[in-house]
Amino acid sequence: MTYSLHPVDHVDVTVLVDNYTDLLMVEQTSFIRRPILSDGKTLLAEHGLSFLIQVRSGEKIHTILMDAGATETAFIENAKTLGISLDEISEVVISHGHFDHIGALFCVLRQSSCRIPVHLHPAAFAMRRKKRPDGTYTTLPSMTADEVTHAGGILSLSRDPSLIANQKILLTGEVERITPFEQGSPVLEAREGDLFVKDVFRDDQALLIHLKDRGLIVISGCAHAGIINSVRYAQKITGIDTVHAIMGGFHLSGPYFKKVIPDTIKALQEIEPAYIIPVHCTGWEAQVSIAQAMPHAFAFSTVGTTFHFGGE
């Protein structure tokens, strides 16, 4: 089944929270707009991710928040410094239930002047843990459905693809797994029933936008399902083969995922996006490798940067 995703004229993605900040990068082009701050102001980086996404068709603008970083501190301070009002946000998308994507969610909902729909997969509420090198486990922070609704969110749960923002954004829902090399992490577990089992991240979903005359923009949170799986599934459920941009966390950081980098790059080259913007959990080694393999498509992300699609 394919979904009718309405094309849009322009897309702005502002990086509210990410792992890297650099105020010496002041690039200003039709595509990249780096923040230029007055002396004494700064932007905070952390191991977390949050995008403010604006889609425009004619005079109509939809403003969506995708993920909410790891802490309220970084999210709120960065929003204030960049002059972003939380009342601009009409809907929230949670890519998956990990703590570094939900940290400021309740704060966003409480501070909004109205109740906001929160779109996520039901498995985003799962209890999770991580195995340490010494064999012990650490419990990862999680959230509950009641916490979301009590903070003022309107729960919108779906395992399947779902259209939001007046059919201008499509959420993939649970991503189909087809690649042989994207097998997830061996140290992350989720509770199913009374047992903890390998976390297959059923809740991992990407956000899709059809940029008029350009193709798909695929935005991932961490791509625990695999960034190539995410893109291929996006093509399948939209019926759109051309991929204009791939942006988000690719989860290629750390020793286990090092072996996956070459296969990922080979597949990205086959997809041939005009732009590729790896962030957050992609990792330094993978970022450098992608930049070397795809120099004309690669763009480096910093906190506060706005990427403007449709006016390049």
C-alpha cells in the first residue's frame, strides 16, 4: 500500500539539540544558515536530538517538533537563544522511546498554550536497559502514556504509517527490515512480558516529506531499524524513488557498528541523495567516511543550524 503524501514547496529543519556545537561556523547560503549570536551567547550540545521542522505550501506553514533532546536544559536554553517560541509547535513526533529523544517532551507540552498531538509507536513506552562491558545492566529512563497525557499531550499511537500535518508529512511507523547488515545493537534490550530480550526497536520510525519536483526528504531519529532500511521503506510506502535528502542519526557510532559503515555508504551511494546530513549517533568515524565518499552531498550539522530545502 502506498500513501498519498502531498508535495510541499519548502522545508526548513532547525537543529535544536545535537551532539555538536561550533559558533565559529557562520556559513550563510541558500541551503545552510548557521546561527550568528551576539558576544557572550552560546548554544548547548549534548548526546540528544531535536529538530524543529517547518513545511510550507504556498502561504500555509506547519511547524512540527521531532524529538526533544536528552535534557530540558539544552532544549529550553537553545530555543530561547534562537528565539524559537514553543507555541509555534502544532504537533510532536517521537522517533523512538530512548531518553535522549524525550528529555524535554513534558516541558514542551506543559509550556504550550494548547494541547498538542504526540505521534509515536506504542512500543515507545517499553522498559529498556543496556548491557555494560562487565556484564551488568543499566536501566534506561523511559516514559509512560499517562505522563504524556498528564503533561498536556494528545496521544496519537500507530504501528503503521500515518499522515500528519494535513497529509504533508508521513510517519513510517514500524520500519520493514530487509538489509542483511543492519541488525541492531547486541547490548540494548527491551522488556517484553516478564523478560528482557534483544531490543528490535519496533518503535523506531522516520519522518517523510515530499519536496515538490525534488523527491523525498527522509529524517530519522537514530535509525535503530537501519538508515538504509528506513529509506527503502520510505520509497516503498510513498511510491517515490527519488530521494532528495537523508538527515538524522544513523547509529553508526561505537565499535560494534564500525563494520557496518562500508555497507551503509555503498547503499547510500546507490540511493544517490542530493543531500546527506548525518547527526547525533552517527559518530565521527562514519561522518568522516561519508564526507569522503560523498563530498558533494555531505553537509555537517551543528546546533542551531537551519537547513533550507526548496530554495537551493
